[in-house]
Amino acid sequence: MFHKILQFFHKMQSELLYICVMAENQALEMVYSTDFHLIGAERFRGWCVHLVCLSGEGRFTYNARDFVMGKNDAAIITHPEKVEATSGSDDLQVEMIVASMEFLWSQIPANSYGIGGGISLFVNPIIHLSEQDAGILVRDIHNIRDRMPATDHFFYHELLGSLVLPMIYDLYHFHARDHVPTLATDRTMYIVRNLIALLEGGRCKKHREVAYYAGQLNVTPKYLSETVKRRTGKSVTYYIDRYTVTMVKEYLDKTNMSISEIADEMNFASLSYFSRYVAKHIGMSPKDYRKSLMPK
């Protein structure tokens, strides 16, 4: 009975933290929770769950496959909307940080492990950790949790972003150490692997149309779209934008080129289209983004 009361208290505390932070700072898209059943919450569509199990056993169905996680297991769930049938033992205790993919995009540069690892985690989201590694992950989560209420901080977004990075890179490290990213040898994964190779090679600097990449891979746009979606849970456009936004930021951050020159260099049809693209994916115009880099 005491354990169930404690679970209820933790759930209410988690929900209150969610409500408090979101009400005071609508721009922040991040939640701390101890409620395992929230991993499949509809409101987290388009978000990413980072979870560690402290005790007990949790079960869930993800992407039509059944998974079980126990003490010291971590999970990265990139598609919470594909989670169903969650259940847990009476002694199940978890802690998690859930963040919008857009927020994570803005913090983490596109890289080959992030993409390949993400594809692997779509197949199996669970990472088995040692007691020591689980402790590291818990500390990462607590560092984020403890600063989430500080919404009056002048650099709140940047503060939370800087605290997310250690958690993400620790999870990358734990996963990379024991897993080979799932870019296997069958034809469909060959297509995915080579799409990522084209994007890593910088093709998105000039080409951002699905049809272009389908042509390079000798498949139809429909086949490419369906294959990538089925094997990764993401669209081809998602990956094109992922690499394009990183390149745009590098130009805006590190060069003296004018915004118009960058738009031309990256083969955007017009300056206004480039500005709309940046505003959509970064959340502000190129001009405002550059202003945000200047010391206040």
C-alpha cells in the first residue's frame, strides 16, 4: 500500500512540474516525469522519450513489437505515438526526460552516429546499462530536472539545451559501445544507408527534393519514401531537412556571407523562400538568428 501511495505521489509531482514549466514558458518543449505510462502519451507525438528504469519491470509494445525493460535499462523512444499496451510491476520506478524533436534538433548537430543510431533504436529502443552507467544517466536527468523550474533565467532555453547535451551524448556512448547501428545488408537498408551517405556528403546544399535522391539511388520517389518511412519511422524530407538545417546554421554562425549570398550558395529559389525555410525549421528569421548570436 505504501509503495502505491509513493507511486501516486511521484506521478502527481511529475504532472505538477509539467504543468508549472509549460504554463510559465510556452517556448520550452521538455518534460520530466516518473510515470512510466506516459511514454505513449498522445501529447508527446513528435517528441522523444529518454527513460531509465531504477527498479522493477516495465513492458510495452512499440512499433508492433513487445519489449521488457528492467533495472538499469535505458530506452530512447523516438516515436511515442507508436507505443501501446504499457504495463509495469508494483515496484517499477522510472525517471525520464521527454523533449520535442524540434528542440533536440536545435541542440544536436546531424552526424552519422546520431542518424544510424536512431534507426537502430527504432528497431530496438532498449539499452542495457551497468549500475555505474545507469547512475551517470540518472545524474544527467536530475541536472535537467533541477533547472527546469528556473524559467526566469535570462538564458533559459540555452541553459536547458546545454544540460540536454550530456544526456544525449552519454546515451550515444552507451548505445555505440554495445550496438552496431542497424544499417544492414538487405536492399531496403541499403537504400537507407546510401540516402544518409548522400546527405552526409553535402548533397542537400544544392538538392532538397525527394525525386533527386530517388534518381541517385535508381528507385522511384514513392519507393524511396515508403522504404525510408517503414525502416526508420521518419520521412525522406525529415532527413533532408535534418542535414540542411545544420548546414544553414553553420553558414549563419561561421561565415561573413550575407543572408542573400547564403541563399544563393545553397540554391534556394529566392531570398524570401530561404527566410521562410529558416523560420520554419529554426523558429526565427535568418536575420533574427544572427542577432541572437550577438552578445547582449
